[in-house]
Amino acid sequence: MGRTKGSKNKQLPVFAQAKDLTVEEKQLVKDYDLNLSIYRLLINEPFFAAISRQIDKVPTSSIPTAGVTVNPDNCNFVLYYNPTFFAVTLKNDKQRLGAIKHEFYHLILEHVTTRIPPDKKENKLWNISADLAINSYLQDELPEFCCFPGKTVFKDLPGFQSTEWYFAELKKKQQEQKEKGEGEGEGDQGQFDDHSKWDDLSDQEKEAIRGIAKEKLKHILRKAVKEVTASGNNWGSISAETKQDLLRRLEGGVDWKKVLRWFVKVSQRADKSSSIRRINKRFAYIHPGKRVNRQANIAISIDQSGSVSDDLLCAFFAELNNLADIATFTVIPFDSEVIESEVFIWKKKENKPWKRVACGGTDFDAPTRFVNGKPIFDGHIVLTDLCAPRPIPSKCQRLWMTSRECASQPYFQTNERIVAIEIKSKE
């Protein structure tokens, strides 16, 4: 993100630069930690606070203000913020709270995952439209230089419209100005946060990441809704309209295939080695660069007990054939014990038919001990009907996959994620 541009006769917002700070301001920046102040700022905003607990926060001087995006390495959502902007440019806690809420609204309204610019060439106009949609709810909570419906160059635009509505209106206005020979400079007036990292997700090869992030966002929002509902249904400043729209969008189920891909993605570990063919980003031509080979070593335990249906096994094997395009798995069949003679490595690009190799009872401790005894694994996925007692803890992150019916009535309670698989009957 760069400084806001505008027409020549418009006063541009000036963001504090570290080199221009007084001694006192430099100390404020040095001491500022968003993580320490965010609880105090969000104490009256339970829904935003619930979202905040699930978002990574990273201080950086590479952008002048703040911005939210998706980390393509693990599909986590990240709030990048410039400590100088928060400690000095924003004058009080009200503006700091407004800035945080503005960024989280980008997530709530799906600006980072689903509602993306229709054309890269129109990114700037789309970003301003997104800000106008959000700032309708933050009229008195942000600095005056921000873009607000009904003010400055947007004085003829009403508030509380969708991003798409503002985009269509601004595009129409831009065309009219072009026909009159007035130029298009005023369109930038008031944009203050960084949207540049959104572009990182718009290439075709990263559509898979976008899909995974969309499901991850649904999980974050569902968890925030659950927290707010359980603690007295206090939504803070979230409007009734926004709440209804959010709940409507969350009605659909998650895409379990994308969740499965997300689990594999976040379980990846990076093996780094030096390479003179790569330029070191920090010490160019002084030290060799790093070559990163990312791989996920996943254990997949498949419950072969008699209570697990053939349809469930078939659905899961079908998706494993797709996942074999991106990773190698160790498949561990089990019922009351691990059938070690049937454990095999499912290599990348291989395609395998589903099969049943056992039909006994169920003991989740058996595959957990097997995986715990082999520190090579980064993640553990268990396909099961959940009809057995709680297992012993797993040494690596564990994900449970089952049918929708079994997920609604698990035999045991767990804080680990349970994902429901849509089963299509063979009939």
C-alpha cells in the first residue's frame, strides 16, 4: 500500500514516518503491541473479539497502515499492522478500535476470499468500494481522511450499500468524468488501509488456496457466532442487518474436501537448503539463498470396524485419490487394533481403489499409539463413525472425519476438529 493519491487540489492524508518522529513518539512506537491493547479495545465488542482470537497479528513497516490477507503457506488469516500508524497517526483508542473493526469487516463481508475484484485493472476502484461499504458502519470511528459515503467526493453516495453497488456507481461516475475530460484522480480520496496483498490470491494457480481460505473463514465466523451466542448473544456494534446476512451465509455446510486440503496444507513442513542459484533476499550476492521443499507427511487412519459404512469408506478413498496429487500419505487401517500388515504408503499421483480389510470393534488408542510412536508424521486424519471412547492425546495435530449423522452425535467430546462428509448413497 502506498500513500493515498488524489486530484491536485485535494489535501492528501499524511501517515507518520519513523524518521520524522520525536523521541517521545519513537518510544510510543517501540512500546506499542497490538496484542496487548486489543483486549482493552474490544472489551465491548464480543463478536470482533472472538474473530480477533483466531487471527494472526504481525507488526511490519512494509506497509504504512494495516491490512488483512491470507497466508498462502498455511491458509491462516493475518492482520498486518504498522506500529507507527497505530501508535502515532491514529490519535486515540476510538480510531484504533475503528481501524481494527474496519479490517475485520473485510473478513466478515468476504472481501478477501469470495468478493474479489472482477478485473485486476479495476482493483483500485473495487478496493474503494469495499471501504465505502464498511465505513458506513464506522462513520465516527475513523480519521477524517478515510472514505465515507455522503462525505467529500462521495457526498452523493448513500450509506449502507454493498461493495458491488458502490463499485457500479463509482465506475459510472468515472466514465462520466472521462467523457467530460475531468480525469479520474478523485477516485482514490480516502482509502487508508492496505489491499495490495489481496492480489496475491487472484492468480489462477492459487484458486485452491482461496477455496481453502473460504472454508477456514466459515469456521472462524461460526466459532465467533457460537461464542457470542453462548455468552448472552451480545453482538456489540454489529448491526441487525449484518448479523442476519452473516447467519444466512453460514447456513450452508462446509466443503469437507477443501477442509481436508487445508489440513494437509497447514501440516506441511519446510525443508530448507542453501542454493547459490537463488538470491538471498536479505543479503543479496553475499550469502546463498534458500531452496524450500515443502512436504506433508500425513497419517490417515481408516476405521475398518463393522459400524463404518461402505459408502463412507468409498467417499473417503475417492477424495484421497485427489489428495494424492499434492502429498504422500501413510494409510493405517484399524478396528480394535492396527492391522499392520495392511499399512501402506500412498504415493503422490497414485490412484487406488477402496477396500475393507477388517470388521471388528473400535479402539482409537491403537492408531494414536501407532502414529505417536513414529515422529515422522506432521498430521493425523482419522476416518471413523466416532463410536468409541475418547482416545489418548495425539503428538501431532489430529482431524476427525465422519458422516454428518455421526458428527451430530459423537460418542465423545473433543476440541479437535470434526468434519462431516457428505455421503452419496450408491442407490
